[in-house]
Amino acid sequence: MNSAQRTAHVHADRLSGWVDRFAASHRGLASTTDTDDGVLLAMRDGATALLCAPWPDDGRPGRGAGSLERLVSLAAQERRLALVLVRRGGYAVGIAVGGKLVAHKVGTAGSRSRGADSGAAMVQRAAAEAAKVFSGQSFEYLATGGDKPLVESVLATPTLRDVAQRSRLAPLAVADPNMAVLTKAAGDFCAVRITITDPAGS
């Protein structure tokens, strides 16, 4: 039987507490291993948690004696992100710093835009608003989510060509974008991504 997996996003200031609670609920921590993908925590009951930093160190590694401390330090750094979320039901773009939005624009697909040309209309609107929001803003990474073909079509527009060349963070699966979805995504993109694998047979 395959082990079940799920994903959680935890901010740096809450990570130590999360690890303590996770270990307590799985009979204790057996080992901590640095891997190419992140910090792997193995529990005594067979459960694991792979902790991935929200961004690469890019010359600014986290500080600390252990791998977990360094991960927390790296994730606690404030980095500026450009967010582009697009689905057929709407779009949301913004600039986030430390998990908080400092500029944004959200739009939904109107009833007239849900036909065969809804995708093209959404791309045009999202690209135009993204260009306005990103104009004059500095950011280090591009963070995307939603319908990948629509996202890529938005980023392929000439006005966003420079934006599309930025280093990208791992994409998020999101619902139809609205203000609540964008706000949550801004926080999740700046949090430690944890892939939890339950013990076999659980």
C-alpha cells in the first residue's frame, strides 16, 4: 500500500513549534538529514516530513548550527516576489514582501467572457493589469499559480517579457483567484513548504 502524502506551508517563526508537535504525534524524531531537496525529518513510526525553503539562498544562506536552524533563518529573510495567478474564472497579480501584499490587482471573468474566447480575454486582461502593478517595482522572484497554459500565455506577452525571465519559485495550485486566494498565496510562497508522508499502511 502506498503511503499518503500531503503538503503544508508553515512560516519560519512557527516552524520549530510545528516540528515539535509533528514529532510528538509520531513517537519522536528519529533523524534529520540534509538532502538536495530540503531537510528530511524521519519519525520513529515511519512518517517523514521534507522541509523545503521558499527560495534558494542566492548567496544569502541561513545561519545556525544545525540544518533546521539554517532553514528557519533562510525562510525568515524578506524577499520581494511578483505573483501571477490565472485561471479561467479570474486572475490576481501582486507584489509581496515577507508574505504580505504591497501592491495588487484582482479581476474575475464576467459572464460575457466565459465562452470559447474566455481564455484569450483573461490573458489580455491579466497581462495588462500585471504590467501596471509591476511597473516601477523591484522584485527577486516570480511566483505563479493556477492554469499553467494561461499563466504562460500571460507571461509571453511583450510587456511582461522581462518579468518572465526572473527566477521562478515552485508553482502553487490555487482556486479561482480572488483577494483571499491572492493573500493566502502571498503567505504560502514565503513559507516553508512541507511534504508529509504518512507511515505505510496508515
